[in-house]
Amino acid sequence: MRNAERSTPAAVDPKSVIMAVFSRTKAAGSSTACILSLAGNHLRAANFGDSGFMVIRRGSVIFRSPAQVWGFNVPYQLEGRLREGPGRAEEMAVEVQSGDVVVAATDGLFDNLFPEDVEAVVGRCLSEGLEPQMVARELAEVAHVNDVVLGV
């Protein structure tokens, strides 16, 4: 991770970050992962499991990272017994433009909001002039309501 912090954005390889951090992890448990690197208008990503990201341009999703799953509700998970795991992270690149909104999240968001719901929340927040941290808070709150109240 320290190497990524010292690198220029163009030099950060998201998949290498996942692999390096995983190789040093001693904690028990498992996790999905999504690492993004932005250099100019070039967004690079590595995704493992059902965390991910989407890019919204002028109110519409133009890209959404695919989830990696073994089956319904069984995402790939990074965990100590599966040392080959991080090598399976899917790499992708997206050209972004000024004004694009990148939403990176876990399944806590993506399992509880459809892409059009994310578009609507982001669009409303932007029209209200909210800062990015408030857009993120609003997305989390709507996802939480859907999870708890609606059981989506």
C-alpha cells in the first residue's frame, strides 16, 4: 500500500495493490475488494467479488463493473485459504470526463439499489449542489432504508 501512496496516479496498478495487500494480510475472515486509480481521464480498476463501481455521465450509468460470483448471493471472497484468489481480480479501464460521477461501493449498496435508483439519487443530490460526501451519505441512507424497511 505504501508503494501506491508514493506512486503517481498513472503508475498505480489496482490489481497489484489487491495482490500486495492480500499477501500481507494476517487477519482471519474474508472480503471482496475494488481498487480504483484515476490518472487524468483514465480510470483503472481491479475488482474481486461483488464490490464494484459505476460511472454516471449526465444522469445515466455509462459503465458498471461486473460482479464476480460463484452463484446467486455467493460472491468471490478473498480469504487466506485461497492464495490464488487475488490473481482472479478482474481488471478494467474506463475513460471518464469532467462532470462524471464515480460511485464505488460494496454489495450493501448494489444489492439494495438498482442502477436507475443510484442515478436518481446522484442526480437529485447534484441538482441540490451537495458535496460528494453528502451524496455518498444519501446513497447509504437510501440503501439502508431499502434493506431494512423494504427487504430489497
